[in-house]
Amino acid sequence: MRRTLICGMAALLAVASSAQAAIVYDASIQTGFRTNVGQAGFFTGATADSARVNFDDVLIPAATLGLNTLLEVTKVTVGIRQVAGAPATDVLVSWTTFTTTPIAPDSHIDSPGSLIGTQSLGAAAAAVTSIVTIGDGITPLFTAPLNLSLIPGFGSFALGVQLSSTSNLNGWRNTTPAVGFANANQAAWMYDPNHTATANTEVLYSFGVPSASVPPSTYYIVIEGTPVPEPTTLSMLAIGGLMLLKRRRA
């Protein structure tokens, strides 16, 4: 009897955490564009500033999440485009949460974000998209609370890239989502702590409708992870299991 009840509890937990670690977001189809928000002139009048951070939204479909509201991230991949002559650069990758209804002048991102890891890239003798990977796909890097209302039908958080080089020969690769994945809102965010590009610390921006001459406002990101429930949900499941045990014993 005890074995049956424990298995029943395990089944409840399995429903709450419905997926094993897998690719849950993939925007890796490259375009002919790259973006370095730290370069001079990124916005009109902007001076070069390597402290600026570019953020893009990571969208997890509701069907993937089930009843879960958190994402346990085990691997993050970003693509940095370097053309011939690009100087060496450090790539700092961070993440943050979204606020649905920010109070101006704040934007949706909860800045400054949390650093995930840093990788150094050497100078480029020829054009190359350097793949920066953090995590092994097994060990949790961080657990992101997902905003379930910012983009209807998705749970979302933001991933950021900061480049130590302000050269326009280095940039985060603009991409479109892989088959089966989505990021169609054409929005991105910038954290500008020194106000060297805008009057505000945060700003929502878009390049507009993508075309042969206009880049998509989507960046090279691949995320591996597992949707998980909030701790309170696990507690309720545990209480439910204990109640079931009590009823069965009665």
C-alpha cells in the first residue's frame, strides 16, 4: 500500500514538472545583421559606452509550460557576429524578469539583471559567428520566474548581452526563430546605466518591420531548461498527497 501511495505522489509531482531539460527556445536562424548597442550612434547622439546591455525576450509557449510558472535554465547559447578586423571582446550574458505594467520612465525589464557568465572572444581575421555557451544542459544555472501576461500565450523572461568592445565590427547576431519557436513581437530592450544613449536607464526599442534592409528585433538565443512549479505549488501537492495517505489509511 505504501509503495502505491508514494508512486501516486510521484505522479502528482511529475504533472507539476511536466518536461525534462530540453531546448525550450531557439532563435538561431541567422540574418545578415548584427547589433552592438554600445557603439557610438546606436541611437542618434549616443556616445560609445560598453556599459549598455541589450536585452531580448525569451518566449516559452503556454503548451510547453503546462501549469508551471518558472523555468529552470541549464544552458544558454548566444551568437556574436564578428566581421574581419573586429577587435577582441568580452561577452557578458545576463538575465532578468519582466514587469507587465511599468511606471514611466521604466520599461518592462527589471534592470540591471543578473550575470550568468562571461566569455572572451579574440580578434577576428575573417567573418565568423562565434557561439558563446554557458552551462552543460544538466546543472541549473538559474531559475527564472516567468511573466505570463506580457506576451499573451507565452511565459517570458529577458536575456541580455553586453560587449566590452564598442566597435560596430562586433555585434549580437540578429536572427529569426527556428521552426516551431516564436518571437514575433519585434521588440527589444536596452539598459543604459550611464544615460549615454537615452535620458532613461531603460528603453524599449524596435527596428521596425524586418526587410532586406531592416534587421529583425530578435537575437541569437538558444535556451535549454525545464519548466518547474513554484515552491508553494509543490507544498500544496505534498499536502494533497498526505491527505490522500490519510484517507487511504482510514
